[in-house]
Amino acid sequence: MTTILQENAPRRGSRTLAIFKALLSDPIGCTALVILTLVLALAIFAPIIAQFDPLVQNRRAILQPPSLVHWFGTDDIGRDVFSRVLYGTQISLLVGLMVVIITMVIGGLIGMISGYFGGWVDMIIQRIVEALDTLPSLVLSLFIAAMLGPSVRNVIIAVTLAQIPRFVRVVRSETMKIRGHDFISASRVIGASPLRIMLTHGVPNLMPTMLVLGSLAFGIAIMTEAALSFLGVGTPPPNPSLGTMLSQGTRFIGQAPWLIVFPGLMLTISVLALNLIGDALRDVLDPRNR
Amino acid sequence: MIVFAIRRAVLGVLVLVAVALMVFVAIRLIPGDIVNQQLAEAGAVTPELLQEKRAAMGLDKPIAEQFLVWAGGIVSGDLGHSLWTGRPVSAQIGAALLPTLQLSIMAIALGALFGIGAGVLAALWRGTAGDMVLRMLSTVFLAIPQLWLGLLTLTGLALIGYYIPLPYRSFATDPWANFQQVIFPALALSLGVAAALSRLTRSAMLEVTGADFIRAARARGVSSSGLYLGHALKNALIPVITLLGTQFGNLLSGTVIIERIFNVPGLGNLLFEAVAYRDYTVIQAAVLTYGLITIIVNLMVDLSYGLVDPRIREARS
């Protein structure tokens, strides 16, 4: 994974740009980026696009199937499903983005420390990671979210904690690989501090791995947020969360399938786009996979 | 091999103790315990009453002492009593374990069948339309949340006028009803596993079929199907087994959701209810049981390498 980067390594900005360009030249990666941009646009411009307030009830339009007025139909208290899906996506993406950023920073840092120093530091970190990783991720998230109480912030904490072990493990092993290179020994010889080595050599070299992991974790985070909200320990109502919408839809399962179909479809499209970007990034960054 | 197995098992127990400690401490660090909630529901909260209740439940003792009492109980097979209903926790866990195990074993078996099958076919049909379709399907099923897949299954069944019989019956009491109750959630769970497995099986098969020993076997006149199943698949299976192990963890996460959707009274449902009522003893026991299942599965995966690959068996003994 590091070979391609060392060839054209000199400036960091140009490398990010190169990754982006390579991603655009990959047909699947490009399509996925377009889809994700569309989903993002729908979420960001929800207040402009949505014709109805997602929270306003309309007793005269209860459980209406999709129509020209209500594109995705209405729910059991007459709220417009299309508007709710848009705002729900907003929350999903917000949670996903926060989880990915926090996981990258904390998981990346812990992984680098664990891989760079080795020894007993590594030993202790790995045991904690192992213990966290022993629980199925949703069980861990459910447990934490339930203990902390339902709020967007707590959902972010719960999902992040379940994501960190994987980041730590991968970043650790990549760090151990990088640590063996001569340029690291060279920096150490000229007296660079561990922190400096990690920031100037570790972070840029780990970035490709982190990007791939990050885009996959983004998808998982969105799914977990929906699952937690479905179970009633996620984003608290009346916020329109996709998971909460699905949970409300279960009461009208054969009667109003649009309550299930559209929120789930939005969820799946977002995850699909993120997964495809992750795959494309992996192909672009690792020439062996081609 | 036996030494290896014992060493892994001991490590597993140590990890389990760490998990238990983590869960135990986490629960007690969070404000708002069950006593508060019970009394709030009764409508009368006085400090004296709180104190009295806590003392009765042993919640006023230092955390370390509480943990030792609890851990000692586990070793002797006593998981304590539900703080809410007073029923013994071990009985509740025992009753919930069976549906979850049945569901997850069926799902992993179906997933392995579909996934490995699709992977082998895709490798055989490499570059054709069939390969494309299978790969697209696996990409899509990897992205569909189990939550939605489960709900779509229920919606589909409702639309064709089929309703899964309720309430839940165990396989022993009513095999046919049980089968109808378990097959759909198992199918919904299996597709994600199948998608992940088929991708890996395909690439592992393609890698293996390029190897020298396959060409040698072909030169010896081994038939095409014998070649694929006997030689290539067996060698492609090692990474697949590893993935099967990690997929089991995802699958367990999925059961929590799927059990809620399909009303299966398993561990996930138990945990969910315990969480809603802050029933510490049940939460602890349920979470620990999930940990135990994962550790046992990981152990089995480790041991199975030896069965598939004689070199690993040699290296370990």
C-alpha cells in the first residue's frame, strides 16, 4: 500500500488530489461519488427541497400512499414521509460523519501508539481492544447507548466505541510495517521525537488505509444508528431518524409498505455508495488489487 | 494441537473476565440506577427509601466487593436474580440462548451454503454475465442493513397474505411452527453473510486455480469438477473460514435486530428488555453470554484451520 505513495510522495496536497483524481477515473468509484454527493445534497438542502414540515401532523392525510403531493406517502399521523426521509438522512449522515472523524482520530492515535512503541503499552492496548471486540458491535453499542440515555451525542459515543477496535488493529499493524522502513530510523537518528515521527511520517503514510477503513466505517455507523433508533435507544423522537421511522412503520407492515420501503431505501443507497467508494479507494491505492 | 487448544481456551477465559469487569464497572458508573427508576415509578422517592432499597439489593457496597460476589456466583453457576422480576437470571438466559443459537446456526449454515456456492460459480464463470450478476448481488446485499431486509421480508410476506404463526414455539414442542418462525429471519440474516463470503471465495478460488499444483492435477487427468471441489476449493477455504468467524460476530449483532422484528424470544430480545428496565443482573449476564459465544466461535475457527490445513497442524504440535 505504501509503494505507490513513495513514488510520487513529495507534497501532501498533491497526493490527496491524486487519490481523488484516481477515484474519479474509476467508473464505479465515480458513480458512487456522484450518488453520495446527491444524497448529501438532498440532506443538506432538505429545508429547501422538502415541501412539508417533517414534524407537522395532518389528520386529514393519514396513511396515504405515495402520490404527486406526498411523493413517499404519509405516516399514521399524516406527516410527509419524503420530508421525514430527507431530515432523517441529515441525522444519519451527521452521526456517521462524526463517528468516522472521532474514530479516525482516536483509533488512529491509539493504533499508532500501540504499533510504534510496542512492548507493554501495546500489550495493554491490545487486551482492551480484544475485550471490546469480543462483544458483537451492536450489543456493545446498545449497551452503551442504553446506559447513557437516548440523545444524538450518546449515539455517536456508542457507535464510535464499537468502531474503534477495528481501526486500532489495522492502524497498529500498518504502523508496525512502516516503522521498519529506513526513513523512520533515519528520523530517529537525527533526533526526531516519537510524536514528530508519528505526525510527519505516520499520518501521511497511514492516510490511504484510514480512508478505506473510514468510508466502510461510515456505512456501518449509519446502519448502527438506524438499528439503535429502531430499538428506541438512538436518536430520540420527534427527530425524524430513519431507524425510528422504520420502527413506526412496523405497526402497519402489510398496510402501508411505503413507511418501510423509502426510509430503508435511502439507508441502503447511502451505505452502498460509501461501500463502493471504499472498494474503489482500495483498488486505487493498492496496485496489487488491480 | 491439544496444548494449543488449551492455551487458546485459557486466553479466552481471561478476555471474558476483562469483558465482565468492563461491563460491571460501566453499569455502575452511569447515574440513574434501577432503584431510582423503580421508586420514581412508584411515585415516592425519599433518600431513606433509596438507601434502604440499595442495601437490600447489595448496591451500597463498594464496587470491588459487588464484583467479587457476582463473579463468585458465576463460577458456581449462579447468575443472580433479576432486579426487576426477582426471577433467577440463569433460567432466563438458558431459555433465551436456544432460540438465538438455533437462529444464528441456521443463518450461518445458509450463508455459507449460498456464499461459497455463489463464490465458486462466479469463479467458474469468470468474466461472463453470470459472474457479473453474482458480484452485483453480493455488493448490494453487503449494503442492505439487516434491519431493512428483515422488515422487507415481513412486508413481502404480508403482501402475499402469509403471516408467520405466533406465539413462538420451540422446535421440541412444535417443529413445523418453529420452522416457519425461524426460516425467514434466518434467511434475512444469511444473505449478508453470503455476500461477504462469496466475494472472498471467488477471489480465493481464482488465486488458487492459477497455482502450480492445480495445473499438475489437471495434467494428471483429474476431472474438472474434481479439480474445483477437491483441490481448489479445499485450498481456498482457509481465508473463507477466517471470514466465517468474523461474520459470526456481525451475525450476532444482526440477531438482536432480527429477533425484535420477528418476535423471537432470544438473547437479543432479553437484552433489549433488560436494557429498557435497567435490570443490571440480566444485562450483565446477557452481554457476558454474547462474549462467551464469540470466544467459543473464535476458538472453533482457530482449531478448524488445523483440520483444513495439515501444515498448520504440524506447526502447532
